[in-house]
Amino acid sequence: MTHLIDKIALTLSEGRRMTTRELAQQFGTHITHTREVVNKLHRSRKIHIAGWHRICATGSAAPVFMWGDALDAPEPVVARDEIIRKPETQSYATIAKLRASMVQGRFDPFRVLRAQVA
């Protein structure tokens, strides 16, 4: 394990930025083992997240690590979260409209339909 730590430290201290997958491919180690070592180095503040590499348009982003103790780059918003949250927010607004428009003691079967259209 310390041998891999030394290899990662040497590679990243040269100013290179790499993801966990790139480090595993370069050293010929298993991705899980490399991820454990990188997470250990990150927790001990020897490396930081310099940026994010998006795998695909709607997928999650992989952290790009760099040597040194600095603030981590903020994680980007996943596109699918935006796709889900917008309709969800609109449905909460519709529910709020329905509750506000309700008159006690009067039944209106078209109240829900009017709130959805408006």
C-alpha cells in the first residue's frame, strides 16, 4: 500500500491532475484499491479535488485530484437532478394552490383540474 501511495504522490506532485481511474490504469492496480488509497490521501489533506470530469451528459462526475492541501472544487450539479427537481417543484406549487383554493363545506369536482391547467 505504501508503494502505491509513493507512486501517487510522485505522479501528482509533478503537477499532473488525474482521476482515480487514470491512476489505476497508469499503475496497473485495481480501481477499488486505488480508490481506497486516494480517499485516504484526500482525508489526510495531502491531495485535493482540483476539478470534476463528467463521464456523460447526465451521469455523475468523477473527481480530478491534484497534489497539495487546498479547497476542493465544488461538485457540479447532475443534469438528471435538475430534470427531476423542476417537475417536482411545480407539483408542490400545484398542491399549494389546491390547498389555498379550497373552500370549507363546498365540493368542487373540477378544482384539481383547474389548478393543474393554470
